[in-house]
Amino acid sequence: MINIEKLQRDLDELPEEAQELLIDFVELLKKRYSSSNQPETSENNIDDWSDFIGCTEAEPDLSKNYKFYLTKETE
């Protein structure tokens, strides 16, 4: 069961930019799962996720060295 109060506290601790990203992500999920009657195509997936392109900064070699960065962030 989801603990709504804990989730609310966690959200309140995030910076405003992160909260806005979460709002966008929730809207994306609502859009994706509300149209579950429609067959999913690769074109739909690209359209849905294209809103997130360029919304954050990352290392230029992240696609090749993601394990290094992931390990570095979790230390």
C-alpha cells in the first residue's frame, strides 16, 4: 500500500525543479495508461518521451560509462 503522507513529505523536500519534473512524469504516465485501449506503437513511445529530451544535464559520455557514473552517485 502506498503511504501518501510519506510520499508528500518526500516531495516537499525536493527542489522546485525536481517537483516540476515529477509533475511532467505523472502526466506522461496518466497519458500512457489512460490510452491502454490503443495499441502501443514505437511512434507513440517516441512522442511521449521526447518531452524529456534536454530537460536535464548529463555527462557527454553517459551512454558509454553509465555504470561508472551510477556507482559514483551511490557511494
